[in-house]
Amino acid sequence: MNKTNLILIIFLILAGVFVFFLSKYDKNLNTSNVKTTSDKIYTEKEQNKIVLNGITRNATIYDISEYDFKTKQEIYNLRKYVVAQTMSDFVKDYKINENVYGAIEDNKPWWGMQGIMCRGSGKNSIDGPSEESRFMNNPLILLGLDMNVAINLPNWDCSNVYPKPSEIMIKPDLNQIIVTYNITNYNEKIANTPWASMQDIYHFAAQNARDFGYEYGFVSDYSGIKFTNNPNISTHVYKFLDYIHTGGSCGYDGGCNNGSPTQPNLHFNITSLPANVEFKLYRHNPKSTDDTPDLLFRLIFE
């Protein structure tokens, strides 16, 4: 036997030993115990409100905050920060959409969350953290739950009472975002107030969708809600109009920065829980509602 053949035989023996031990290791590997710091694999059993295949990440939900009398640049700086923290999977090289936020004015008050819920229009309309911060601080809420009215309930302490998101999940690989609101808890807090029996009080706020270039939307599936007007976003593709400017609806001297305009096509009531709304979002006007969306957005009310 020559030297070359001997080396070949030794190599084959070593390769066989390696393959044997590798196969033994592979049989003992339990992939269900493999985790990462930011990702979790959800199964239908673990996340039964909707089936989520593949890797899904939970995103940070930022608290509402005070915008009153800040400069436009201060608001822009905050916006850029939260976008960088939460939207990197969907947005690169973010630039603020001036069609959405360009009309914000320096050093103005903003409608407050307590102003909406229990102080109404007037000098106290700016009480509480700024209501637009629900959306501006949380860019992933591309379409958020917003109120159509503001009411005055002087004997009710409504601090920290409003419909709150409880979970935001993202699926970057499939361009999907799922936002869940805890409506049950909110309903308990408003049970003895006029809010509990009011109709046509909600609409979908789309300022975040517009800011990131999703100008058009269509509700492809829903349950547990009822649209209050026809036509609406479930009957045809709708072009969002949301922007922020200084208006007089707050009744505060000199006006307040607030969201506009009224969009009846986006008004709805929640009729039962849990409720689910699925939006197809498009950057350009699609030829058909069957066109593949640029992003799929889901709202869950429970």
C-alpha cells in the first residue's frame, strides 16, 4: 500500500467518525429551546387570537406625553427618535412628511387627553397629556383608535382614561403589524358615564400611515365593528387625508395643534368583543382591492 492510499484511508475513517457524532448530536438537539433576545416563535396555541407563523416581535409602546407650548423642532426631534426606535424594520432614511406635520405651529397648546374625555372645549381643553401623542409617540400604530367628540364631565376624574393599546406585534418578513387595544378595561372605566351609550364616537386615525407613505387603505375583513357611514373604507379604497395643524376646535385662546379633518368614511362603532379589523395599505392607488398590499395592518379590540 503506497503512502497516498494510506492517507486516503485514514481521511475516510476520520470523516466517518465525524459524521457519526454529528448525527448523534443532531438527534439530541431540541430546537424548541432555542431562543433569541428579541424574537419569539409564536404557535397557534400560544397566540390564539390570530395565527402567527414564523418570527414575530413585540414592539415597545410609548406613553402619551405633554406637547403643550413646545417648538415644532422639539416635536420633530421626538418624532424622529421614536421612529428610529420602532420603525427600522419598515422605514429607512426617515424624513418627516410635511404634508402630515408641516402645519404644526411653535409654542402652541395641544388638545389634552383629559380635555377630550371630560373637560371639553374651552380653557381646560388642553388638560392632560397631549392626545395626539398617542399616535406620534407610537409610529407603529399606523391606524389608531380615536374619538370623534370631546365632552365636558366636570365631576368625573378622567385622568389616564382612554382606549389604550396593550400590545404591538410586528412581522417584518411579511410586512405585517398587529396592534391590540384593551377595550374591556376601558369600557369598565367609562361604564357610568355618557361615553358608554354614545354612538358614532370612534374613527381610525391614519396620520402614521400617511407619514410613512401609505396614502391608501382598504378594510379587507372585519368583525365586531359597524361602520356608521356609506360609502366607507370597507366598500372602496380610501385615500387618507390626516394631518396636524392649528385649529380652533379646542376653544383655547389662539387655537391648538390638533388632528384634522373629519373623515366620515373612517367612522365606526365597536359592537362586540373581541373585534378585528384588517387593512390593506398601499403607497399608490391600487387598480383593485384584490391587489397585494404594500403592508398588512391589523387592529384587535378585546
